[in-house]
Amino acid sequence: MQTAYKTYAEALFSLVTEEKEEELTQVFSDLNGIAGIFKAEPDFIKLLKVPTIPVDEKLAVIKEVFEGKIHVYVLNFLYVLTENGRADSFSKILEYFTSLYNDKMNLVDVTVTSARELGSDTVEKIKAKMTKVTGKTVNLTLKTDTSVIGGVVISYGNTVIDGSVRSRLERLKADIAGTIA
């Protein structure tokens, strides 16, 4: 059984790709912009979920905030989500829409986590290697996490390549514990 957020994401994606495929990137950009607004203003989503506020008032707020500023498909999509009480699923819908978009555009999101900021040469080498490994254009996200200690952790899709010093130390610790026991 398919979950509701996938159904909504697929419906919007199909509509755009069938009707106005050339505007897919604009729709994707607008969805991400709305996600940023919802993240910055979490009370906005809460407002759309309040059962005591009539739906037409919620739709009027969406219209006032977004009309003329986002693609009409995205505006109508927000109306549908609000009317069906699914506005709180927006982030999951966007996550799945992103995977559909990435597949269509031959893109892959890759996250590289390191203990400290990586130099531009290293970043370019990682990007080139991941492009070769995945066969797709790479959207690289860089993160720092001092617990990595050294090396990098690369994740994309359901794959994690852990080349961190922390994981090597943990494996060494387990090996030593296994030898002593």
C-alpha cells in the first residue's frame, strides 16, 4: 500500500511533467522555497492544522502569502494539501518529489561529512569520483562533524561509505576485544 505523501508527490510530479515539463525546475525550486519558509516559521504549518479554523480562512492565508510569488501548480497544490488536512506532510512529500525530480534530471544528492572543512581540490576530486561511481550529476552537500575525527563519510541514496577515523578506531577496538575475549 502506497503512503499518502508518495501519492501527493507523484500526482504533482505527473501533472507538471505531463502538462508543463519545461517548468519542472521552477516547481521544484518553489517547493524548496516553501519548505524553507515552513522551517523558518513552524507556526505556519501549525496554523494550517488547527481544526477550529475554517478551511476557507486557511486558503485565504495561503493565497495572501503565496499568490503571484510561486508557480500556480504549487499554489494549487498547497490548497489541496490544506483542504485534505495534509499540510503537515509537506516535508515528506517534498522528500519524495525530490527523489522523482532527481531521477528525471539524472541527479544524485551526495552528503560528505568530515571533521573539518575540506579544500576545494578535495571537494572536486570527491565530486568527480561520485559522478563516475553513480553515473549521475552530483549535488554535493558538505557537513562538518568533529566526531568523525578524520577522513570522510560519504552518503547517497541508501549507501554509506564510511572512511572516517572514528569508524576505523571502532573496528580496531572490536578486533582487539575479540582477540582478548
